[in-house]
Amino acid sequence: MLSNIGVPGLIMIIILALIIFGPKKLPELGRAAGQTLREFKNSTAGLIEEVKENPSETDKSEKETKSI
């Protein structure tokens, strides 16, 4: 999806971001986006570990969901 953007597209996106948000807000937005991605990654990793530890409980919940 993002492999077709290229250098000119990235430059255009950076210029638009600077115009819209200003140079003072961009670091704050980048930090917030990074924290959001980190939190999402940690929560999905926790879910994956939980499923690996208890595969029988996951099978039970899938069967219950299918029967509804």
C-alpha cells in the first residue's frame, strides 16, 4: 500500500503536515502516534500470549460464539 508513494509523495505529505499543523505541533503528534502504536502492539502481544497459554479456552469460546 505505502510502497507506491515514493520520495515526491513523502515530500508532499511532509509539506502538507507542516502547513496544516505547524512545526511546533508535529513532534507532539509524532509522539502521540508512537505511544498509540506501542500500546496497541503491547496489547495484541498480550492477547497472543494469552491464546498460546490457554488454547482450550479459546476453542470453547469459539464454539460458543458459533452456536449463537
